Amino acid sequence: MNNSVTVDAKTIGTILSRLDRLARDMEVIKERLLQEEPEYGSDAWWEWSDKKALEEIKAGKGIKFNSAQEAIKWLKS
């Protein structure tokens, strides 16, 4: 009995592309899992979380609002 399947080149390309994306996503997940995050809610976690937040702000990843109304407007957009 022959169990072979014929697949066209476009399908093979799609499969390889998805596998590549999956491999990249897994690398991101592994990096996040390897970070030693303290137990959520503990004092150590709050210190760790604050440190991460300050790093992101320094890297320009934060958003600054001049008023509560400006923040609300941004949230509703």
C-alpha cells in the first residue's frame, strides 16, 4: 500500500513559512520563560516590575499624557 501524498510547491512554501514563524515565536517564548520573574504580587515582583517599566520608558516605549482627559481620549480612540 502506497501512503504518499503529492503537495504542490505553493503549499510547501506556505508550510515552510509557517514553520519559520513558529520557530521565531518559540524563541520569543523561550526568552520570556528564561527570565526569572519573581512570584506575582511579592515585594520582589514589584521591584522587578518597576525596573522593567523604567527600562521600557527609557527606551521610549511609554506614552505621556498631560491630563486625565488626554489619557481618556487616547483610550477611547
